[in-house]
Amino acid sequence: MFVRVLRQRMRLSQEQLAESSGLSLRTVQRLEGGHRVSYSSLRAIAGVFGIEVDKLELELYAVDKTSTKYRELPLWVRLILGRGWLSSSRRGLFFTEIVLIVLGSVLGVLAAVNVYWPLIDDPTGSALYTSLIMFLFAYLVSMCIRVGDKYAVWPSPIQ
């Protein structure tokens, strides 16, 4: 990432950087992709940018200890939010929560109205139970969103 920023500041393409440093295009691409390269390749790149090799190496290979990128999530969070249906984005889960609340509300109103004006044949009250189950699932989806927020599971909108 650091090499890409320096290259873009100097308004060089990857091909131009490879040519001026005497390296192959693939080596420049690997370096910008975060892969390790030889010390002699680092010297060639540092020479083009006019910086010390040690500073370049420090910027490239130093680990950001404050970053949450490498933080291990608890197993239960990975099971709930990491795979399957709930692995969608925060926005997708929020949309699911809203749909469940709306459907639960409609069924709840239908069940309440059905007591006084029988619109549907529902002797067991299944509309009311279904409404309550939808509210329960909406609550669970809401909790998944909050857990995802707590553990910073969602990708940052600012890249």
C-alpha cells in the first residue's frame, strides 16, 4: 500500500516504476499487493523514490498493532455472523429486521381485528402466534446486528 501511494504521488504507472527500478512488473505488483520481496528489490524501489531502504522496509512490513483487521473473533460470533444466511451485510440484516417487523405488525393487527370482525377463519389464533414469532426473529436479527457492531464485523464504509 505504501509503495502504491508513493508511486501515485510521483505519477508513475507500475510499468514505469518497474522500468526505472530495473525490476519486473510482477515484482512491483507483488510489492504493492503486500507480499515480501528481496532486499535488493527494496533497494531498487527505494532508490527510485529517494528514501532509505530501512524506512521503506519498516513501512512495508511493520504490523499495525492497533488494527482490528487481525483480531480473532469469538467462535460464537463467527458461527452466527460468519457463514450462511446471516453472513450478509449490515444493511441486508437491517432490511431483514424491518421486513420481519412489518409482517409481524400486519399479522398482529389482523389477529386483533379478527377477534371483533372475523375476516379469516382462524380458530387457533395462528396469526397471533406467527406475529409473535416474527417479532422474536426480528429481535434476534437486531441482536446479530448489535453483536456485529460490537466486534466490528462489517467492512468500514471508508476505504
